[in-house]
Amino acid sequence: MSFNIALSGVSAAQKDLDVTSNNIANVNTVGFKESRAEFGDVYASSLLAGSKTKVGDGVLTQQVAQQFSQGSLQFTNTALDLAITGNGFFATVPEITSRDFSFTRAGQFKLDEDNFVVNSNGDNLLGFPVNSDGTSASVALSTTEPVRIPDSSGSPQATSEVDIRMNLPAADQGKDPAKFDPKDPLTYNSATSVTVYDSLGDSHVMTYYFIKDNTAGVDNEWYVATAVDDQMVDLVNSDGTDADPTLSANSVGADTGNHTAAARMKFSAGGDFIGIESPDGNAQTDFKIQTESLGQGILTNGSDDGQQISVDFNLEPGNATPNEPTQFASSFEVTSLEQDGLPVGRLTGIDIGADGLVRATFSNGTSEPIVRVALVRFANEQGLTQESSTQWKESLESGEALAGEATTGTFGEINSSALEQANVNLTTELIDLIIAQRNFQASSKALEANNQLNQTILNIR
């Protein structure tokens, strides 16, 4: 019997050595969780056995238990390096269409040839689909999908409005609006331009011409005419209908043979902006004018030929400090000129928030939410079945996988450009290694002592 007891001690010490050695070997493995060998004594008894004189039957390895304590973070320069602070696991699948879930704390992710986010083992990272505002459409594990970084360009946006503020020089001499010619700078007082975009993202130059009215008895009034790509564009009436340039109350360029429907800006004697009239002479209470459709010989690339551009002369109507055009005794100056269109953009980077939201940024200044990295937790983490490559599988003992968003409930947060190091304390492991070695030696000595006793008995004659 003593042989078996000593042998069980040697086996237990060997198991302890193996577990400790494995911990030491993985001290630099990202996402690794140390193990602990747990032992229990063996005590067998029968109905007629004397319990007071019964000796134990040795030791038995009960479990090699994973220790899911938090590992320290190592910060990197790669956005796809992810670390979880707190509770949770990343969910992965070996193939895009697979539902064979694996769970890991190792966040060394990268892009494959199809722009899917995968780990070093080639498994796809899973995330929740999101709405346009970044909210998750669903947080169920069954609705997760492989995370993919788009390789397409950011969508263009056609210009629909231009906001413009300027100072028109009060001392400028008036011009005859009938002689306006955009090719002759002597026929207008000032001009400025802005780049606008059509529905396909192509750029066009929109120019604004300002002509001070020299009509006798008319003071502090200016015409504003527009052109796109050097082609004059009529402004439209306040009801949205096209104005007839030859009949419009505000038209310029009659003597040049190019009648253009313009708008009229009015200022007070103090240089403050009073308002603006559309080509039909009606006051625009919202301080906006609008171009006719640009498809008339300007947009010839297949883009939306019904595009119209509104020009806003008061970005904040009703503001206590209105930001409006002025007519002061200073030079022509454009103080604000902005438009809401966007060209085609290319992907310039990705950003992953603490809540796991993956957002792509594009060169045209836009950003779009793509997906939210899913986290999974278990009622009993130590019940997970351990796999290679620092991955675990769900088991009966672990309980069902429960998916959710980072930073909600009991889920931890996701750190981008960081990796979770192994939670192995090398000093402690080296001490445990010495203890396991001593236990092995002691059990070996017990075996040796038993062998000598048996040899002595065999030698009795």
C-alpha cells in the first residue's frame, strides 16, 4: 500500500511541475491565463474498517484550474490590437459562415486578404451590426457577424447649400448692370468662388459676382449673379420656378447678349444687411436664394442634373449677433464661405472606442460606424474547455455564452492599441517550481524507503 501512496505523491508532484512549467513557458503569451493544480487526498474506507486506525491512500489531482485574473496591459501602435479590461471574451469563428464559436482574451488582430479582422490563428473576430447612428441593431450572439473593415471609398455628397458672408466696399463706384460681363472684370465690382460637388463627387467652381447698382436714386443696393464652371446660372424665384431673365426685375448682362437672372442685396445707410430679393423682386425672408437646375449644359458626367444650390446669407437668423453681409467703408472681404458637399473619400483610418464601436474615417472628412466588437461572458469561467492558441470553448460546466456590449452591465471595456499580457507572476512560479521539485524528491525518497524495506524482507531467511 505504501508503494501506491508514494507513487501517487510522485505523480501529483509531477503534475504540479508540469502545470508550473507550462505557466513559465507562456509568460510572454498574450491573453494567456495561468493554471493551478488542485489536489485532494484519497481516503477509502469500508463498513467493517476501523476508521480510527485507517491511513490515507495518497493524493489525487482533482483539477487543473484556470485563473482568470486580469493581466497587465502592454500598449502598442496598432489600432487592431485589442485588450479587455474587466470581464468578457472576444468571440471568433474559424470561417466566415461558421457558427463554431471560440472565445479568447488574446487581441492580436490583423486584416486578411479580404479585409476581415482575424487573429494569429486565422479566426474571424465577431461583432454586432450597428445602425447609422452607431447603436447596436442586436446584441445576441446568434446575430454577430465577422468584423470587416471596408475597402470602399466614402460616399460623396452633392452640395445643396453654400453659406457666405462678406463685406462689400461702401465706397465702390456703381456699375451698369446691363453691361455686366463675367469675362470683363471692369463690369463688376467684386467676385469670389467656392468649390462645390455634384452627386458623383466631381468638383465644380461656383463663382459669385457682385455689381453695385449705379441707377440714379438707388443707394446701397447690389446685384449678385452666379456661375458654375464659368457658365452663368440663373437664380430662381422665391416659389422655386425659373425666372425669365429678360423679364426679371433683377437681371444683369443685357448689353452683352447674355441675360442672367440675378438677386438684389440691400443695405442700410449704416451698412447693415436689410435683405435680399429673388429675380422676380420678392423679398426672401429666410435670406436665401437658389440656383436653377445645374443640368443645363453644366453637369454632363451623368450626375443628378436636377441639382440646385441654395445660397444662404444668414447662417443664424434671429441671433442676437447676426452673422450677415455688411457694406462698410473697408475693402472687399469674404469672412465665411462654406458648403455642405463632399467629394469621394478614401479610407484613412479606423478608431475603436471603449464600447467596441468600430468607426472608419475617410479623406473627405466623414466617418461611419461599421460594427461593434462583441464581448461574451460565462457564469463559470473556470468551466470553459481550454483549446490551443489561448482559446476556450463553451461547456456544460461553464454555462451558456452570454453576449453583450463592452462597458455595459458586468462587461469590461475594450482598449484599442493595447494587449493583455499573461497573468503569470514569474517570481511566484519559480518558487512553486522549487516546492514541486522538493515534493517530487520527497515522494521519491518514500518510494526508495519502501523499496529498501521490501528488499530487507526478501533477504530474511
